[in-house]
Amino acid sequence: MSGSGMLYGGDEIGALVFDPGHHSLRVGYAQDDTPKADIPSVVGVGPADPVMNSDLETKADNNIGSTNKYYVDTTHINVARPNMEIQSYMKDGMIENWDLFEKVIDYVYAKVVQSDSMYHPVLFSESAWNVRNNRERLTELMLEKYNVPAFFLVKNAVLAAFANGRATALVVDSGATHTSAVPVHEGYVLSQAVVKSPLGGDYLSLQCRHYLEGQNIDLTPTYAIASKDVIKERDTARFTPKELPEKLTASWQQYMLKGLLQDFQMSAVQVLETPYDERTAAAIPAVHYEFPNGYHQDFGPERFKLAESLFDHNMLGAGQLASASVGMCDADVRLSLYGSVVVTGGNSLLPGFAERLNRDLQHRAPSNTRLKMISANGSVERRFGAWIGGSILGSIGTFQQMWISSQEYEESGKSQVERKCP
């Protein structure tokens, strides 16, 4: 497997693409259209139970005295277990808890790829503001612990631009914890002009929760419901609660509630094409939504009002972010950035998001600007934009000489990543 002239692309050996985010880690083979797995970016950490140690769950480290057991992926996390805490390994768009992150990577190789890490080159996406220390640590982890034959790290905004056929673009990425505007020029991030704000999917979930609780709507998640009565009128729900184990942690219950809120968000919430106006919103047909407990009702103007916070001028809304970012770039690049604004990230799937961003930008851009919004039609393409870009990049012939090979790593160490991965 050594020899730096080795080519890693092509059909004979599959490069793997990892795209970590706050909501989930997308992973799969380069050349595929979609990730093979979309794994929540959290890990369930519970006390090790000697009786319950089935092979399906990731066992804790075999250290003497290690008393934790780790649960990875939806099917294991969503089980109500006593004393299981939900912990995220991401913070501010970067990997923070490396031990938990390794548990997830172990799971990926064992259960998703079902193959040894030494056989697959690995391409990772990273946020535009990732720090050197983190980049080197990931390089070291993949090349030393996992012995991958080759490794590469690319900014997720660059990948999202590639996925949409652009080497130059303004990438507006609205994800779980934040929305960012990242200018990409000829495949490189202009880092001095990256702008981000904490308005993302989680913030919207919080708005939804405040609103629904204010309406006295019961937000009991599915896991706590044994059965429900079908209700004809708009009445309070009648359901039979499920017998649950004791000692369910607050972090797990919050995580499950968040799932319910995200479903409501994606089913009912919508962005108005113009700033929120009660009359306009009231003229648009209401949306019917049923909660897990069987209660259901129509949602009208309020579903637009909830989404308005993402475009709030007092809090650096998406339109402001984007125009501020372009304004921080050299004058000769601005027109080409306005000419390809790529919209990506799970939160951008809200109906009307791209149209509203287009309108807000139109109002802020110089009058003679030709503005072009590029937002993939399919929800898969928009949610997995960076991953798809990685899949394309990892399978291009000319990219093959760019990998950091294990041999180069042995010769020059982890500092290679700063030299080879801009």
C-alpha cells in the first residue's frame, strides 16, 4: 500500500468522505450520490451494565475501571435508558470532545463501512474557521490511530460550492447551530470575510417551543405515549402514557423533545418572501399538523412569524450576513460572488428560505448587480451539500496527487496538513 505514486481514486479502492456537523455526521463513499449514513452528532453515555453488554452497542473502552457505555446512532440513542446522558462532540462548528468523536468513528468503520480503515483514503470537511490545532489533531488521529492510507481536509463551503458546479461562490450555510456566509474564490475560502451568526435550526426550535408551550399545546414525545385516542374536534389530546424506566436524564428528554420540535419545524414553518406582514401571511392557506399525542390543529400566520427570526435585522439575519461578507471582499471579486450565491445546510430547507434571502440581498446589493441564487432543488442536495462536494472531489482524477499519503505523514508529520490543505 505504500509508494507515493499510488492513486487512490478509481473503482478499485473507495475513498470515504466524512462531513461532520452539529446535527449529524454524514459519511459515505466518494462517487456516490448520497451519504451511506447520517449519524446524529451526539453520543449516549450511560453506566456500563455487565448483564446488558450486547455486541450491537459500542462497548466502552476496555480500561479497567471504565464504567461507561456508549450508544451511537439513532436506533441506540432513541431508546429510553436509565442514567443515559446525551452529549455532543461538536462545539462552534469544530470537533471538541475527541473521545466521543472516536466512539462514532469506531462505529462508522464497524457498522457502516464494515471494512478496515487502512483500506480507505479519507476526505474530511471542516468549518471555515477551524483552528490549526484541531486540523493537526484530526490528521494525526486518522493517520495514526486509524492508519488510513491517505488523508485530506477541505473547507465545507468550498465543497458546497463544488457540489453546485462553482469554484467561486458566496456560500450561505444555515445549519443547526448557526448560519454563516463564506466567500469562496477559485476554490479557496477568503477567510477575512467569513461572517456567522447564532441563528440556525436550534434557535428556531427554541422559538417553536416557546410558541407551542404558550398555546398550552402538550409536547409529549412519542417515546412517552403508549396509545392515543383519535380526536375529531379540536380538543385536548387523550393518550395513555407509557411505562418508562426511572432515572431518565434531562439531557435525553431534551434531545427527544428537540426531535419533535424539528418535525414541527419542517412540516409547518415557512419563510415569507417579504418581511413578515400579518395580512400577507393570513392570505396563505394554513397547514395542518398532528402532534404525537394525537392533538392536531391548523397553523396560519404564526408559522411565518416563527421563521422571521432567521432574517431578523437586529440579530444579523441571513441577508445581512451575506451582504456583510461580500462587502468585506475585494471590489473585483464582489460581482462574481453576487453572481453565484450557493444556499446550503439543513435549515435552508425551510420553504421560502432561498427566495427570501434573494429578496433581502437584492435590496442590499448595489443596483447594477446581477444576483443569482443557486439552491439545489432536492432536499438531499441541500442538506448534504458539503458531503456531495466531497464525493465529487474525492473521485476526480486530478485530485489524486493532492492527498497527504501515510508515507508523507511519516516523513513530515502532522504539520503537512497546513501545507497541503488550504
